Amino acid sequence: MWANRYLAFWLVTLLTVTLALLAGGQFISWGWVLVPLALCALGVRDVVQRRHAVLRNYPLIGHFRFLFESVRPELRQYFFEGEMDGTPFSRKKRSIVYQRAKGEVDSRPFGTELDVQQHGHEWIGHSLSPTRIASHDFRVTVGAGRAQPYSMSVFNVSAMSFGSLSANAIRALNHGAKKGNFAHDTGEGSVSAYHREFDGDLVWQIASGYFGCRHADGSFDDDKFSLQAQAPQIKMIEVKLSQGAKPGHGGVLPAAKITPEIAATRGIPMGVDCISPAVHSSFSTPVGLLEFIEKLRLLSGGKPVGIKLCVGHPWEFFGIAKAMLKTGIVPDFITVDGAEGGTGAAPLEFVDHVGMPLQEGLLMVHNTLVGIGLRDQVKIGASGKIITAFDLARTLALGADWCNSARGFMFALGCIQSQSCHTDRCPTGVATQNQSRARALVVPDKAERVYRFHQSTLHALQELVQAAGLPHTSALRPHHIVRRINDNEIQLMSTVLKYLQPNDLLDGNYRYQVYEQFWPIARAESFHPSF
């Protein structure tokens, strides 16, 4: 806030002098009087104020420190940032999204800019006998055997709520999803009127706040859920246990930020803080979670129901797996969110040091399902910094059936990674409820960009799969991805990573320390281990 005031002051000062000069000197005498007086007043204020030590010691010129600090991100991004620089997404990765979304040429001349000798560099092995695949519309069936299974694209819009994103952003995402025939996850903020406008396929996320299906006290309402879940547009139901941006952390939407539209969408009152608890009130054990899933499946008319989580304690997910075996209730899918996910603002400690990264979380979920003999019944989605076709191919090869992307589609909408999502001052109208900012996002244009990004990325994935000599993305395996270990050694990911064999856990073949140590103490009746 102060940086903006400083910038405004200097701009006004400059404008005053400029106008005086442009007026042919008519007001030049006033300018020479007023400007020094204003500077003197500001200098006195700097010396007597008690908030900033820099200004007390360096009146007037100390303001340059705050001015330069306020524009540092912009200067870095536009003038000093290299193609491989920039976090959390490099300029190169952002650029590929922009180019594909706009339908521009996305090829690169003169060879790779990557250091192929760098430890950790990865690539996909190619075949001397490439295949020819008829279409890039790769799909996976979720909920096979249910009353309403869903044929899902392998690349979809990850969970982002109305409230976090603007109405126009939701419209554009859903319009693009409709045109490209892929899924749009609602996020925990429920299904808004803007989700329904273009009738694109929806995955309705149910989190601990039960928004859109709650009683006045915040508990789950069966009737409200059933009424909304049976809408044809809603294809799947996702119970969110945690998210990569802030696993284990609840949330609060301050009353001042709750608009009538958000209140109506979430089913919450105006003038009261909206609380998203850290835990669900409908269940407290792994068995209870699966019973809740079965209830949602029945209330929705037999639609696929699954869970989303960022993996934390291994024994907790093992407890869910044991509950599957005990109850016979199996979720139709599990969406694994990596700790590198980040559309939700969160405390720094949670962003940097809580939650399992996608590779390790995906591997644990995949291995556990293989080890208990249920991998063929449960599909796995994955999300966490997935942008390019190689990101997709790699994640699918490691064990996922499909991938979701949040920030990738935000870039397609025009996001410039200003990282101001939590300030309500998004410069491109994507992550804001400020109407004057949101109107900058033109829905038809951005919907087309969302569609083109999706199509172009899948086309690139098709070319990678063909080059690998495979018939479909479902044929990708860890041995198709190669990693450089050191200067003189490379290994297949099937060697780098540890995989269980079918029924290993049922047979007591734990193979690796994490299963040997934590599988025996996991319990279906509690998320707490039996130490």
C-alpha cells in the first residue's frame, strides 16, 4: 500500500513539473514553489514517522527503496528473467502455454536450451518403429460398471473455485471444456451459475465445508446434494480430503469478501465469515470415508465418486486401503495432488514444507492399489505443475490414468504469474472478484484459448506417444522415461523408482521400508496407527 503511495507521489510531482513546462512557463513559478514545499513536507514527515527506519535515516531518498521494491517483480519478469528462469513456472513454460493457446507456432529453432548433462534431466525413449494413432483424443473410463460411468479426457481443468476465480474465468474455462469435451473441476466452492452457462462437463468437488449441499450449521445435507448431483452436467463427484497448496489447513473467506453470488452458490449467509474446516464432519475414520463415498454414489444416481488428497502420513492412506478390503467399498478414482500444487494461497510454511510431492504421492497411491489387487478398479488422476505434453507423458508413465492442470489453464486464460491471486488485484481478471478487473477477461476469446491449449497439448502428447512406438497413453510405463543420474550414468525410471507387484501387500511381500514399517500398523478403523 505504501509503495503505491510513494509511486503516486513521484508521479504527481513529475506531472506537476511537466504540466508547468508544457504550459510555456505560465505556471513555472508556482511549480518551483510548490514542488520544494511538498518535498520539504515529505522530508519532515519521514524524519518524525516511527514506522520505517530507512526513511528516518534517509528522508526523501529512502522512498526510492520502496519504489524499486514495489516494481522489482515486474522489472525482473520483463527485463532480466531468462527463458529458464522464473518461479514457480519458467518463462519458457509460460510461453509454450501462451503460444499454444493463441494458436501460434510453438516449435523451437536451433536445438534445446536445456543442459542434457544436468543430473535429473529426463526424456522419453523413442522407437525405431513409431506408431500411427488416429486421434489425440485420449480417454479413460472412470466408474466402469457403475450406472453412469464417465469417459474422461487424459487432460482436464483442475480444481479452482468460483470465488477464487472470477465469473468470467469460470465461464471461459467451462466454455473451453465444452468445446474440447474435457472435464472442469469445480473446486470446493460448489457449482455456480457460471459453471452451468455453457454446459461443459463438471467434476463436483465436495470438501469439508459441504458448499452447495449443507445445512445451516455446516453439516452435509443429503437432499441438497442429491438434487444437484443428479444434474446431467455433473459427471463425477470428488471428495476433497486435502490439497497440495495447503494440506491439513482449513480456510476462511472473510465476510467482507462474500458477495451475494458466492453466498448463493455456496449456500452460506451474508455478513458472516465462511469457514472451511480442516476436517470433515461426516466421517472420522477410513471406513467412515468409504461409507460416505458409497452414500454419495447412491444419492447421485450411480455416478463415479472418488477422493482427492495430497498424501501425508503413509499409514493414513494405508488405512484407507485396508478399509477398501474390509468393507468391499472401492472409490472409482483417486486424484493425487502434489505438494507443488498452488492455486490456493497458503502460509509460506505450508507452501514450502507440508505435503508429499506429486511423484512420491502418485507412486505411493499406485503401489498401494497394486499391492492390494485393486489397481484395475480404481483410476488415478494426478495434478501438480503439469503444463507440457512431456509432463503428461511422464506422469502417466509413472502410474496416473489422467492428469489435471490448474495454473496451465490459468495461463491459457491470460494469467501472467503476477502472484497477486490473494490480493483481489489480479491484473488480467482471472483471480479476482473485482468487476472492473474481471471485465478485462473476454469470455469468447479466452474460451477459444483454453480449447486450443488443450487440443495443442494433446496433439503434442500424441506425437510423443507415437514416437515411443505405443498405441495409446495407457501403454506408457516407467521404463519409457529415462533419467540422468550423474555425468556418466542414466537409468530407466522403472529402476530409479520402486514398484510393487500385484497382491504384494496381501501376501506380505512388503519389499520396501515404507510398507514394511507402516502397512502393519495402519488401521481401517482409525486414521491413527496402532503403535
